[in-house]
Amino acid sequence: MSQLTEHLSKSLLAAWGLPIPLSESVRSPEQAVTVADRIGYPVMLKVQLPVVSRLRLGGVRRAENRDEAHEFSSTLFNSSFDELQPNSVLVEECMSVEQELYLGVTCNDRHRAHALIFSAGGGAALETHGQALNISIRPDGTLPTVPLRHHLQGMSLSTRAQAEVIRIAELLVRAYMASEARIVEVNPLGITVDGRVVALDARVVADVNALYRQPGLAALARQVAPRRPEDLVREQSRLEFVPLGGQIGLISGGAGMTMAVMDLIEAAGGQAACFLDCSANPTPSGFSSAINLVLRQPGVRSCLISIIGGLTLVDKVAVNFVDLIDAKRPPISFVFRLAGANAGRATQVLAQAGFKNYETIEEAVRAAVGTPGESAAS
Amino acid sequence: MTVLVDKSTQLIVQGITGRMASWITEDIQAYGTEVVAGVVPGKGGRTQAGVPVFDFVEEAMAATNANTCLVLVPPHTAREAIVEAVDAGIKLVVYPGDGLPIHDAVRLAKLAEERKVVFVGPNTPGVISPGLAKVGFMPSACYARGVLGIVSKSGSLSYEVCWRLSRAGIGQSTVIGIGGDPVRGLPLGDALSLLENDDETDAVLVLGEIGGTEEYDLASRVGNGKPLAVFMVGRSAPHGRRLGHAGALITGHSDTYEVKVRALQQSGIPVAKTLNEIIPLVRRLIARGGGKEG
């Protein structure tokens, strides 16, 4: 998944015909004031970050005048939202909105079908709003509009607004299908007092696996900054990494087994320093990056390496890690449990370097949770 | 066929000349599974791993009795390779690779449903009926023949669990890796149905992860025949963070570990919460299923 910021999402969808408020992206409080002056007060100031729930995190402010535009945008630029600090803020005209709607297009994983979701009462209320309308997109990629038309008729919307909502629903579906996105969402779609329909917020989440054949979307995705550390790690070294704050480093293969080992570490009274799945890159460079990541986690005192190889031959894994540990000489202890393909040979390789290859994961976890920071190698 | 793969499996390996693919093919042959041909566009006429290579699946079908395809090609050519296999008349296609675009997964899932083809994958080690046939790259030594059917979303987890089961004398009938992607081919429910209708399977174990709503569907299957249990990982996973598989993201409240476990238990499905709870739970399950452990 690759989430575009609001500004990038709105740019993409505006090109497909989505009506959006007047806005400009700025990189400093001074620029914010210049743009706000031009647009006219009041303005909305919105951090541009690939996070969900900006509102709840305090990332959206309303400025009534120049002083507020400067003060509030300064605060936004200097704050963190879900651990990310914004490079840009979107300065946008305030719309006076009577009604808010939700329109989203995504794949219903369970039914394995693309669908449009519509709900009255968009914004933060979506999660609590029971009655969402779900319309499956036809195999040819078009949206059946009749169910939406019936639904809109039962709401208090002018004929013109209804037609506009339908037009927007169709264009969102087109944009979603053409870009092979994961999610295309307008939340909320606002109906103004004078009957205009405008997207107050928009979110496009790309499918990273399709970006190789979506050059336009890929170019936008590259503009998203700052990125989460784990997204950068994934891109650079193809490791799945999530820091967890504990003292037991974990280098593992396969998401399911990694989670099972995290559970075992917790049950043994420890806490994993990270979720780190290197199954997509079980190579010397992947393992090197993995060790470096573990060593950067504060408070790490040991590292458990747990890999069960199917495609991955674990004797090669053993050789790689022994060489890396020898070269880096990290100040923590390493505990190994390498099983599966060529496990017997892995045990020999590890023994030659002074490491035990634990037969069961429980024994390995106990050793990792139990050992303070001396090196296990002789 | 038993469940999906057995002694009657006649396998085409698409992409056979690749380095990993040729290794996997030889490993499958060493297990005793019959590989009858390879298909690699532009490399027809060669031999690889002792079998003829063809340019098209249709040609391979005409020259052999192939009934299964293992697709070992990069994700950007996977959709076309799988469609080609289906169009040529193959009824079981296994695609272990990861990186398949979601929109391709949706197209393929729909195609498989329309043509009554079993499409296993993506992002899975494959399918194995221990002692009979292996279509995938799971480590052979972890498996032994028996009466427990297994459906797993996680490859690594299925290796560990099967290794423990085999060591404890509890063999497996068929282990189906349905994969960890958010949109998959063979759904969990369909995989369960296959095992439920298999006379060599006495009980079924599902290896699950956090995320997704399929675990709730299990609740509705109790009483349909064979005893069912679940091993659920992710008890210690933090709420709201993506861990690994794109499908393993906890978002709303209804998705938490505790809530899912409770829902399953309340509908009569035993749940193992740690690896060492599995063996005793499975022994009780098989006893209920009326069979010996194998």
C-alpha cells in the first residue's frame, strides 16, 4: 500500500474531473500567509502527511486572519503527527457546507470484487455510521448507477446535486480502475449551502505492486514526503520492519511465524524490539540491513534469529550471519534457531562459529529472553 | 484426486528454466511428484530437469496428460501465465509468488470462479499431500502422512506447525497454503470444503493471522462434519500497525485478537493461542473425528 497525501490525491482526482476547493500547498508559515491572503479568509490549514485521522491528531486548523494563518501554520510545521513532521501544509478556502457524504471505491477482499461505497454523513462519523450503500462494480469497470440514484432520491438533495454526486461517483470509479488503486476515497464530499458539490478531502492509496505499470501514479507516490521509516526500509532493503520498543531483537522469516515468535517472546516475559521479516530478501545484504536495524533499536540486548527455510536454504543463512557478526562485532548476544531446508548443515556451520542452533523455537526464545548482553560467540 | 494433489498429479512448471524454478522442480521430482513438462515463452524445444520445455501451455497439454500448473514467473507476467493455463484447460493452478497486483488477483479470482478452476495463491508455498505429491517449495522433511487437514495463510507458520505435528506422530492429509495476500484465489471456505469432503481427512486445523473477516466465517461452519480448530497468531501484535502481510492490519475494534478468539470459542471452535497448545488440542480434535492420528 502506498498512501498519497491529500494534495496529491486531489491533484490526481481533479484531473479526472473531481471538484475541489481552491488551494495551494506551502512549505513555510510565510508562504502560508501569502497564499491565505490571496485565497481570502477564513482558510483551512491542513498538514500533508500520509496519515489517517489528521483531524483527531490536530493536523487541521482554521485560520480567520493573517495572524492566525502565521501562528497556526507555524505550529503545524513544528509538530509531529503520528511520529511524522510535515514538509508541507495545504492552505485551502473554507467551504460552508450543509451536508457531508462519503464516497469510496475499494476492493472488498472477502468478496474479491471492486465496489463503490456511499454513505450519508461523511467525515469522522463514517466509522459509527451504520448504513453504507455498497455497489459492486461491473466486470467491465463501470458503475451501476441505478442503485445510487434510488438511494440519493431518498435523501434531501436537489436534483442538480444528485446528478453531480452520480457524476463524481462514476469518475472516482474510473480513476480507481485506471490507476489500479487500493482505495480512492472522498471523505467528506460536501454539499454547500448554495448546492455545490465539492470534495473537502480526498485520499488515494496506490497498490505498490501495480506501480511498475502506473507511471503517473508512481510519480505522485515518489513525491510523498516524509515517509515512514518502515516504508523506506521496505523500499530500500525489502524487509518488513516495525519497531516495537522491546529489548529482544527479532530477525525472522515469514509474517505468520514472526508473529508467533513475538507471542512466544511476550509469553516468556520479554518484549520484541521489532517485527522484522526478511523473507523477501534472504541475502547477505538483506541480513546485513536487518542486523543494522536491530542494533539501532534502543535498549536491545539480544537478537533472536528464527528462520524456517522452504525456498531459503538455512545453511547459507547460517554462513551469511556468521560472516556478518564476525565483521560487525555487535555488542549484543545472538541466538539462533534455523530449521527446514538444510538445517543439519546450518547447525554445523553455527557450531563451528561457537553458536548453538536451538532445535525448538521455545528453547531459542528462552535463551534470547534470558541472556544479557555478552556475545555468544567464543 | 485426493485433495488437489496426489499420485495422479501431472505437473507443468511454467517458468521452469529460471534458477529458482529449476531448483524447485528438482525438489518436487525428488519428492516423487510427476513433472511432465515446462512452459517458457521462447524456450520451446529445450529440456530442463529431464522434461521437455514448450512455448505454450496448449502445446504441453497436447503432448502430455498434464492436469496441474505451477506458475513460477515474475509477478508482472503472472496474470497472463495463469490465464493461459486456465484457457488451455488446466483445472488446478498454483501461483506461489508475491507481488501480484491486487487488480490482477481480482481478475484471476473471478476467472477461476467462472471456469471452475482452483487457483491457489498468491503468496504461498503451495499445496502438499504428504507421501503423495508436492506442488510448491515447502521443506519436505517437515511433513508426514496422516489424517489432519490444514489450511494456512502463512507459509512459515505451516512449516513450523507441520514439523511439530510430524514429530509428535500426527501426520497430515493435505496442507493447503491459501496465501497471505488480501485478495486470494482459493478462499478459506472453499479450502475447508475440500478437506471436509475428503475421506482421508478426519479433522481440520486452520492457521490464521489477525486481520480480515474470514475467521468469522469459520464460526458458521461448525457442525458441518469434521471437527475444526484454529491456531491464531498475533496475540502480542500492537493495534493499528501493519505487520507483514498486507492483510494483517488491525484497524477497527471488531478485528482485535481477543474478540476473534472469543467469537470462535463461543461457536464451539477450539483455539490454540500459542504454538505449544497445538498438539494437545489437535489430539483431542482427531479423537472427536473418530480416527487414529496416523
